[in-house]
Amino acid sequence: MTVEWRGKPVWIIHRTKEMIDGLRKTDDQVADPKSDRKQSEFQPPEGLDPETRALKPEYMVVVGICTHLGCSPSDKFKTGAESGVAADWQGGFLCPCHGSTFDLAGRVFKSKPAPDNLPIPPHVYLSESKILIGENKKGA
Ligand code: FES
């Protein structure tokens, strides 16, 4: 699902257990596995798990704009050679503009033009099935 926040697309993607497990396999291939670099003008929510970059691992919430020059990456959810990306591909996103690739946590792969991971917008779960984008606290 894509929603708009501050004029930017925010992707809310349900991740399966296989998708979440695949993130461990990309840890040594991504440029900033724990999101230590300054990555955006947004303040992501506290309590974000550094590997899944999520409050709830089964839901990925990211701004769908490449951190290189602002193109919109395409989803590449198929794994392996069938993805057309790489034989060991675990699923993720490919920016068609200059070839940056991101894993299923929005972490950019090493040696790609994009300097940073896809930003995580402020958000909070109001209930099990309701997310508020743009705030980090209920009622803030
Ligand atoms: S804009 Fe995405 S790789 Fe250049």
C-alpha cells in the first residue's frame, strides 16, 4: 500500500517470515546495516529495530524515494535469479535510474549511487491495524 505524506510516497509493506529472515543474509552486503548514518530529515520512531527498521517486523514503513537523486525504486520481491537482480537476491527494491538496490528493510547495498537507506518516516501504531504517519507518539 502506498500513502502520501508531505507530498512523498510512503510504502507500507507486509513482510512474510521468509522476507524478514532474508534480511539477516543481506547484513554484510548493505552499506549501513544498523542505519547509523544520518539518513534523512525525518526523525524515525524510537524503538525501531535496527535490522528490520520497523516497530513491527512484519510491516515495513518507508519513504519510497531513492536517496540518490529522488527516483522511485521498483519492487523486486522475487528471490534468487528469477528476480533478474542477482542469484542470491533476497528480495527488495531496484532504482531504475542508476541501479541502486535496497533490501526489504530499505537498506541500500554497498557500492551503489544512493548514499543512504530509504528514510523511515515518523509513525506510530494507533491500534493493531491503524498506523499514523507523521507522528512518533499517540496524540502528539
Ligand atoms: S536516483 Fe536512484 S540510483 Fe539514482
